[in-house]
Amino acid sequence: MTDADGTVTLAGRRVRVVDTKKPAVTFAVGGRGRRLSFGGNVVDPGGIARVRISFGDGSSRALRPGRRGYVAARYVYRRAGSFTVRLEATDRSGNRAVAVERVRAGR
């Protein structure tokens, strides 16, 4: 029997099941010039609590996973250059995973 906080009772013994597995996070980059698109997936059997993308220029935003964990964002960089983009997902147990891509925003 499992109660609301995830504690399992077996033959009079209480066992707490703890989720320690990180979410799976992947993403890809598309677009041209300084206008780039980001699309990816964030998946965890226990559910995703938060997703955030950081564009590498000091700007970031929260994303809401859609069907089957799909996330997408469009972004226009103010200047050309190389940036490190991070897509971070946190599951309902607090486990965190990050995917990182280096992107080049052109003129």
C-alpha cells in the first residue's frame, strides 16, 4: 500500500521510495542570423515541475512542457556572437538535468 507522500507499507514495514533519477533533457537549435529557434524534450516518469531556458546573454525564461514533454522557444539576440544556451528541467522530486549547446548568432 502506498500513501500520499510515497511511503510504501509492506508486511508491517514502512519503506519510503525515493526518486533519484534525473529527467531526460534534449534540445536542438535552428534559425538564421540573430533569430534562433530552440526545440526539445524534457521527460521524467514522475513528472516535470519546472523548465527554464537560458540564452547565454543574461536572458532566460520559463517554459511549459507540451504534449510528450515538448518545449520550444524563439529568441532574437541583440548582437551577433557565440552563446552558451542551457535548457534545465527539474522533476517533481527535485532532481535536475541540464542540456547545453553552444550557438552562433549571426548578423
